[in-house]
Amino acid sequence: MPIAIQLPALSPTMSEGRITKWLKKEGDKVNSGDGLAECETDKSNLEIEATDGGTLLKIVVPAGSTSPVGGVIGWIGKPGEAIPEAPAPAAAPAAPAPVAAAPKPAPAAPAASAVPPKPAPKPVAAAPVAGEERLRVSPLARKMAETQGIDLASVPGSGPNGRIVKRDVEEAMASPAPAAKKSAPIVRAAPGVRQAPQDIALTSMRKVIAQRLGEVKPGVPHFYLTIEVEMDQALKLREEAKAQDLKISVNDVLVKATAMAVRKFPRINQFFAGDRIVQLNTVDVGVAVAIEDGLITPIIKDADVKGLAEIAQEVRELADRAKKKALKPEEYTGGSITVSNLGMFGIDSFIAVINPPQAAILAVGKVEPKVVVRNDAMVIRQMMSVTLSGDHRVIDGAVGAQYLQELRSLLEHPLRLLF
């Protein structure tokens, strides 16, 4: 019996997807694990894999059209098999109308039984991993890599679950320069085992705070704190790194300082979960990246234990893939805190909106020379504005202030970031 190809949820926030391209034509033979179509989600462009083998009997959702998650986009089966008529789905909505017909959904269950084979993706996914030396690679991508002499172990996969697809091999072919850089890879810090989050019971006081502030500012009750940071030493550090052929930006220094300050003040590393507070035990910093039609926040995991050069390289790689909509869901979800830097656009200061479920975000303005008073004398210093937006259900003003003091100290004495 033909098997429906349903649109999978390719990201945690995905409710629908647009089929941008079919990789198979009607009548083509399909093997389990083959790429069927490319799908544009709310965050990224990912490949839909076949979970069953057979022949692609019919394409229901053509390229350029949108389907809800779980919707049937095509059918796989044996050549010549009849597939359910298109009007069948229309009959289903009509059935709920009569109340007496409520029992009829039960007979419809057999039709649904044809869909349950979809749970098969889990066992099917395991097979390619075992048979491909733990590398998930589409057949086309593997063939292209073999033809071009590309080592698949060095190619990052942008497909579902890290699967290497055609696009990844094409990018590796088009950019030999990055491959050369990998000959001298940056030594990555070994963060050890990442600790799972833990729940903290709400105290009576914290319950009242959350309730009262939620009434005044529904959703997430924000509060804001702003400081000015002297960036002369941080800029000097950047120039010294540049002299050593290390590309480190002010934003990279800021990401590292943000993470180290969070480690010192774990209250910033919490989020509100209705009847409890969740304490995160890893420090993962989101970096806001503007893309063509919106904003996405790639996550730098374990940023508190990574070196500046490693953070700089990771930020560049993630930002580049974010602009191509090639990030995997685990690369832009979660996180402890987000850094939103609009300084490069000439913005003096601004207030950012918290990225749930996080409880804090930093809004960073441009670095510019200002006249300030030091030791009773007016001097010119390179100053930068930083505004913390905090979720008052979790973070109090005093905690936010102490956090910003630590952040300022780290940025004004950047040698602390190296030890």
C-alpha cells in the first residue's frame, strides 16, 4: 500500500514549510535515506529525507508551495499502485460537521494506519549511521565527494541531524581557502561533560513578583540597565591579536566577557518556566545576526571556556551559514543570554527585547571617542554603551547591576579574558 510522505518538523518552532525544490521526479526510484526535497522553514533551508524505499508515485505539494507540518507532500510505493484520491482529504473535514457522525472517525483509523509507518524514521535513521562510518551523507553528496576527492569528514553537514547534502559538498568545492586554513586548526578547549539544566522551586516571594510584574507588563516583564564601558584596552587587545594574524573583533571580545560574567553570576543563567525556575549549568551565548528577511541568533556553546580565537572562528562560521539559512536547529535554539550589537550600524545605544526562554539580552552600541573625567581631569576615551534587558520574574535589578559591573571590569581589563 502506498506510504504518505509527510512534512516533518525540521525545527522546534516550525509550523509550516515551503518546498523550494524537489530532488526526485515522479517515477524515480527512492531508497531509504535519500534526499527527496529541499524545504524552507522559518529559520533555515533543510533537506527532507525518505524514510521508506520504493518509487515516488506522486508529488502532492509542488516546488514553491507551502504545507503545514504533518501534511502529505507526496506518496511512495510500488509502480502502478493506486494512491488515495485528492478529494479524500476534503471528505474528512466534512465528516466532523454532523455530531451524530462523530463515531465515523473510528472507521477512518485504518486510513491513518497507513500513515503510522512514519514513526519508522527512528529505526531507519540508525541504519545509515551504522553503515556510513557514523557519517550521515546523501548518496548524491557522497558520489560528488568521491569524484572531487573531498574528505567528507571535514565537511559540515547542514541537512537534518547533521546529514551532509549536495549543497555542503558544493560549498566545500567552491571554497578551497577555508580547507587550507584547516591545516592549522585552532586548538579547541575541552569543556568536558555539559551539565544538564536543573529545576528550582519557586519561593513564595518569587511567585508574587512574577504574578505582579506579569500583570503590569504581560508576557515577559522587562527591566533595563545601562552602563558606559571604556574600550581602549579591548581595542588594544584586538590590534595585538591582529598583529599575530588572529582575526578577533570587538564583538568576539564581548561574547567572551559576557559568558565569563554569566559564569560568575548564575542568576543570569536561569529562565522562568511557569511553576518553576530552570537553572542552566552551561554558558551558551547567542549572537544576533541580521539575515535577509529577519533575525537569527546562532549559539556559541560553552563560550566561557573557549578562547577568543576559537570564539571568533565559530562566530564567523555560524554567521555565514545563518545568512545562507543552513543552520541546524540545535545551533540556534536555547542559550543563556544573547548579545545584540548594532554598533557597526552607527547606533549609539538601544534597548533589545529578550529572546525567550532566555532571561537576559545585551544591547550594544558603537565604540566612539568621548570626553570623560579621569583623576579630576578631562580625557578622551573610547566608550561603548551596553544595556541589559532582564526578565524581572527571574533577575532583580541588583543582580543585573552586579552582572554589568563584572562585564565592565572584564572589558576594561581584557587580560582577564585570557586566564
